[in-house]
Amino acid sequence: SLDGVAIGGFDNAVLLQGGDHHGIRGSHFGPGLGSGFIDVPPNGTHIRLDGTTLSAIGGSDAGSRNVFAGADGAAIFVEANSDSHLITNNYIGTLPDGSPGSAVISNGFGVVIESAGISLTHNVIAASGSHGVFLLLDSAHDNVIASNRIGLREIYGCFICSYALGNAGNGVFIELG
């Protein structure tokens, strides 16, 4: 498992090829760490899953949350030969506190899914340069996309704030072969 790291400046910050039951929790990918930290450069793709199964990206508690900002490609890319993953409770396209902030550099895509059995739940997916969630190819079936805030920032009891933090493309785009 990969826990609590900041990583930037790579073609693929994390490339998981093969195996199963990988875990990525509490980590920061790309720029936007905020004051008090050395900022890291963007990545091509933050996490690419290739030939893996049963991995978890994020977790149910705030300490397990990952932050993804500034990918030239996708924040998370799930290849067609990877299936049955849980992607939950992450901030994709925001600062670590869930706000837009001036330091956020958008991801090219939020999450790209080419495979089956993906559970995408309880994430903030915002400010992408294209689609927030992109389901691509006939192999992208039997996926669950539920309880996410797509195109909106996290809510912390601010009643006068603007919650809009849209993606440049569609919130969810499905293009099956």
C-alpha cells in the first residue's frame, strides 16, 4: 500500500501493473499542497491501474482521502484489463480542504474508466479540463457511480459560498464502442 506521500513530476505518478488488493490512501498528487509545504510539479497521470483487481483508492475516513490536482491527463485512469476497484472519498481537482483555491491546477480528466466493476463513490470531482468522469469502451460496464459531488466543491457549512466548480466537459460522459 501507499500511504501519506506527496508525489509529482512523473509520467505516471503511480502505475499499478498486475496483482490485487493494492491500497492508496492519504496521499497528495500534483500541485496545490498549500502553505507550509514544498509544492510538487504536476504529473502526466496521477494513478494508472493496468491489469490489477480489487484495489482501493481512498477510504471512508478523512485521513484516507487522496488529493489529485494538476494531471496533464487523468487523475485516475482505470485500463480495460483492470476491474473491481473502489475509488472513494477523494478530492479530485480541489485543494486538500476541498475548496477550489487559487493554487488548483485542473486535471485533464477526473476519472477515466475502461473496465468493469468499478465503484466510484463519495468523491469530489471538479475543475477538470475535460470530463469529470469518462466511461470509455464496451468493457466499461457494471460500474457504480454514486454519491459523488461532480462539478461542485466540498461543503463545509458556508451558506454564502459558491459551490460551483465545474468541469470543462461533461460531468459524466459515456462513450461505449
